Amino acid sequence: MSAGAAIQLVVLAERTDDFFAWTIAVPVSAAFIGLFYLATTVMGVLGTRQPWWAPARAALIPVIGFVALVLAATLIHLEEFHLFSGGFPARAAAWAWLAIYVVTVPMYLFGFWWQRRAPGGDPPRTVAPPRWARMALAGLAVVLAVVGLALFAAPSLATTLWPWRLAPLSARMTGVTLVSLALLAAAVVRIDDRTTGRIPAIGLLTFGLSALAVLARYSDLVAWAHPSAWAFVAVAIALAVVAFAVLPRSSSRITGNVGDRA
């Protein structure tokens, strides 16, 4: 699901009217919203390669929050989706979107509950990230959460808070993206361990670098005279730098077999 949405939104950002669940008139909005799907795709691939549950769990909780908020935004703006309009690919995408998000939230919650019943325990801590990195991530989480919740609750604030034009649905989805990033950052801060927190850290790194690439690709659609444009650049760079700083080094890897449960 995440990989498909990432392709539709990032690669085909200018074709949402034909291939996506709803029309996003400004391509940079589509690409930005698609970046969290790209990050979740990377985290999902990494999670399936883990011999123990804790690193995958660290990324799962923020993803559950993301899915729940996307469902809420979808239901608020259901009339804008291609459920009964557009060509077949767009209508199929809209119905698939609605079905997936209605089903995914309880499925994730059930899976999380089921995993908690498994025997075992969390692996031992290895090496904590630098204190400055934890403090920086905590600060970024607060900023992202505040702006994200503001956009979700009051999409009209986008003219003040965002460096390009956002329709109400796009503003809410952008807010969902920011809140989900805040949850990922908070997960890394709470875990306070380079190895266990590496999957959400890689997700943050992926998002930060990709956000800069999207900004460069659609630079003509960005209001560079607006202070929020440079704030966007600063936050994306800070997110990438700090996420890289908390990644494990070779000396912090866990060796041996460790029992693990949620």
C-alpha cells in the first residue's frame, strides 16, 4: 500500500486527477504528502528484516497514528474523492483508499495487541544517541506537532504556515504528515537507543532528504519570499542531520540471539 501511494504521489504528482484517489491541483503538495508513504515503505522493508520485534514496534506506533488521522481526514472530505467521478483508475484508487484505511486501523491495533502476548522481552540497550541529538529531535517533534495539528484543525492557516498553496484537504493531509513525523521523532527520543530506534531514525532521514529533493523539483511553486519556505528548508535539513546522528555505529550493534516481545 505505502509503495503504491508513494509512486502515485511522488512519481506521478502531476497526474493525480487520472490515477489517484483525489485530485491534488498543486503537484508539490502531492509529492510532499507522498513522502511519508515513501518513508513508511523504507521502514516496512527494514522491519521485515528484523530478527526481533522492538525496532519494528518503534516505527509501528507512529504509523498507526498516521493511518488513523488519514482516515479522519478522508471522512471529513469524502465528497472530494473520486468515488463516483473520474476515469476508472481514479475511481478504483478512491475505493481502494477508503477500504484500506477503514480496515487498516483495527488490523494494526489487533496485530500490536497480538504481538504483546508473545513470550520474550526487549533486547538490552546498546548505546544512547548524543544528548544534543535527543534534545534537537524533541524540539523538532514539538514544532512539527504544533504546525501539523494547526493545519489539520484549521486548514485556512495554511496561507500563514505553509510556503505553497494548499486546498483544505491537502492542508489536512499535510498536517497529518507533520504530526506523523513528530510521532516518529518522539519514538526515537523515548527509546533512547541507537539500535532499537534505528528504523524510525532511518524513516526521518529518508523524509528529510526527500523533502529537500521535492522542494528543488518544484521550486517554482514555492513562495520563497514567505518565511515559511526557509523554515521548511531549515527543518528538513535539521531532521536529516539529527536522524543521521542517532543512527547506530558498528560498535553499538547487538550480537547474539535475543528473545523479544512488545
